[in-house]
Amino acid sequence: MLTSLKISNYALIDHLAMQPSAGLSMITGETGAGKSIMLGAVGLLLGNRADTKVLLHEEKKCVVEGVFDIRSYGLQEYFEELELDYEDSCIIRREISPNGKSRSFVNDTPILLDQLKTLGEKLMDVHSQHDTLLLGEGDYQLGLVDAFAQTGVERAAYQQVFKEFKSAKKRLEELTRQAETLKKEFDFNQFQLNELSSLSLVAGEQEELEASQEILENAEDIKVKIQEILSLFQDEQFGVLQGLGQIQSGLQGLERLAQVFGTYRQRFQEAFIELKDLSESLADEDSTVEVDPEKLARTRERLSKIYQLQKKHGLQTIEELLALESHLADQVFQVQQVEDQLLQAKGALLEKEKEMLQAAEVLSQKRRSCFPSFEQALEALLHELGMENARVQFERQAFEPNGSGIDRVELLFSANKGMPLQPLKKVASGGEFSRLLFAIKYLMADKMALPTLIFDEIDSGISGEVALQMVRMMQVIAQNHQVICITHLPQVAAKGAVHFFVYKDHSAEKTISKVKQLTAEERVHELAKMIAGSNPSPAAQASAKELLMN
């Protein structure tokens, strides 16, 4: 509900302030006095675009500010999405600077224009003969059906399972893409894995193989050299061990002659033992060294395969090849895992699709069940609004599941007797559109928290009796919703809880528009002027009082 409106430096408005009634407020004024200018300023609060041409004084900024009571609108979640502080009293401000820069604020926090537009739609609904094209759109008509049928619970249940269905579908699509990527690499990875696995690589074996190859390649020379060394060690007449044995006997003799030579004998004994052990180790090595061309060929072949794989993969060691083998094994395993996950995801999607379609059918049935009563109520109201032969009918077509369900709804309309029902946007005139939308809002008034409704000369081109019926309906809406009506008919203006008068002030250098809330006496005089002109007669004054009393 709009509790206050302030406009400064906009078009012909220097400064304007008004506090509409919580019920039905009427706005009147002469043609060109500034009523449409006020609506233009209100449009800025709804996110409409503007430029510096709207500035009355080009050197000053334009400011439009509206204060709204939003306790009944359930906007806490929306404010959280925008990261705005929620308060029951919401202040929306729009500023347009002389340089053309526009800024929007909600509770003094800057907000994007698109966000303001979305919020504005939740707070105010401007209804005019030229602003009813929305009624011809299928999504809007479906929303009306939902509001009339009170499908809130069913729609929320459907949207929850539809969300889960979309999530399951996204999961399956992601797994499918992942599987396709892995499958493209699977054959290559499997080949490389088999190539590595076939070697049965063992950590550290490369060094052992290289050492073995070195010995095998030089086996004959190694055995010759060992034999030569052993011969020098073990020759009975001239061998090193024979000579060392003689030295050992001599040192033992010296030790018997003088104890000081015991140290020398001990040192020699240690060296003698080491050399003897060396001779025996060489003999052992000689027995193990084989001249084995076949073993050498096998060793060379295995090392060649290892070297080839290392070069192929740009690696240096057996350990790196083993790490690659492990990684490839994981990649191949993932393909098998993804296949299992794909089967599970497909099953989950089918289950969610079944739940979604069941919820969609429940929602659709409740929508369809309201068609007869909605059509009957609309036709009755249209008859009261001067369209005696008007007929309406909702046509439903099944549709692929989307965020709204499985229904596509089209409102068919005929204004004249004997004429076939056709889609609304093809046959309804501006005035018919306007009255139909008015009737719909009347029906919606007791079913939902409507935003502030602004009716802009909706009574243009209709008879006085129809206008009276329309304003009586406005009064019913205004019992629970705020309604602001701009009118040129005195019988309509008389029914408002408060009456604002828009006029031009020519006293300054520039003509400006002003608005004031009329007192009871001023209201009688203004209604009399609307009846009889600028100099109303006593009879017109009496008629004005009668309008206010009835």
C-alpha cells in the first residue's frame, strides 16, 4: 500500500506531496492539468526509464519517492535474494541528475533498474485502456486461473518436484558428457594400460637390469681378468698369498724376539685376512659370471621396452611408469563407474519424471475444475459493466512440462451476440480489454494480496450507469486493497474516501502543476464544476451534494 508520494522537479511539478487513502482515492483535474504527469512520475518508481527532458529546472535533480506498507505482500524472501534489508515500511526513491544519470534506491540501498521494475510490479498496478496488452498473454492468463482456483499448494508441490526433475536431468546430462569424454579416451587409455601392465614392472628393477646387462655384455673379459688376478693370488711358487704367508711367519718370529713387533704382526694379519677374503670373493664371482647370450638378449629386450615406454611418455624411471600405470587404471575404472552411475541417474530421472507428471496432473485438474465458475463469474460481471452479450471461455492445451506445469491456457472472448469465441487479443477492443481486466481484478481482490491498483480514466467512453457500477465494484475492492482512480466523471469521483484535485498554477514564471486534497466544501464545489462547468449553478451544487450522500 502506498502511504505517501513525493515528487520534485518532474515535468510541470515543482514539488508535490500526497498521502492516498488506504481505501479508495479519487484524482480529478482539467485536461492537461498534470494527472498523466503524476502517473509518469509514479512510473519512475516502477522502473520506467527517463531522461533529463523530465526536469522542470534543468540545473536540479528530479526526485520521486514513495513509501509503501508491504506487510501483507510476503516479500521477505525477495528482499533476501536482492540482499536488501527488509522492513514493513519500504521506501523507494528514484533520482535523475541534470547530467542524465539515474539512480534507484530501496530503503536507501542502491538497486538495479531491472530489480526495481520487478519489485515495482509487486507494489503497484497501473490499469488504463492502453495498458491491458498483458491480458492477452498466455502466461498472464494462466496466473489468473491459478489465483482464481487457489492452486498455491498444488503449484508449489509441482514446482518442487519439477526442480528436482531438472536437477536429475542436469545430473544425467553431466554424467553423459563425462562418459562421452572418458569413452573417447578409453580405448587409448586401455591400450596404454595393457602395454604397461604386460611388462609387470617392479620398482628398482631397471637398475638391476642395467647392472646385469653390463656384466653379461663383458662376461668373457670379466672371467679372464678374474682368473688372472686369482692366479697372482694363488700361484704355489710365486702367488701373492704364498709370499704373504712367508711375511706372516717372519713377523711372528720378530714378535717372539721383541714384543714391540706384535703390533706389526697384528696389522699385517688384518690385511692378510682381507686380501684372502677378496681372493675368495673373486672366486665366487667367477663362478656366478656366465657367458649367456640368451640371457643377455632377454635383458637387452626388457630394458629396450622399458626405455621405449619412458621415451614415449617422457619419463625417466620405473617408478614414474608405475605411477602412470596406476593413473591409467583409475581412468579405465572411472569409465566403468560412470556407466554404473549413468544407469542409476537414468533410473532417478525416470522416477522424478513420473512424480513430476503426477504433480502436474493434480495441478492441471484443479485449474480445469475452476473454468466453469470463472467463466460464469466473468460473464456476469461483464454484463453488469455494459457488455450484455459478452461471453468468455478458457481453452486448455496440454504442453511440455515447464516451470508452470503442463497447461497452456487461452482466454476466448466474444463481445457480440452470434459472434464466435476467438482468442482475446484478436477480437477485444481497448475498452473491452479494459473492462474485462477490471472484472478480473475485481474477482481476484478477495483471493490474493493485490498491489496498489491505479485506474487511469478506466471510465472513459462508458455510460453513466456502467460507470456507477464500476465505481461500486471499486469500492468493494477498496475494502481490502488500496485503489487510486483518475476519473473525469463526477458520479465516480464522488465515491472516493478522499478526493485529490490536480491543477495548474500560473503565478510564477513557469506554469507548474499542483495537487491538493479537497475539503468537504471544496469537494462539493469541484464536483459541481465537473457537472455544470466553471460557474456551477445552485442546482449543480445540490446535485454534487446528492452524489456525495448516495
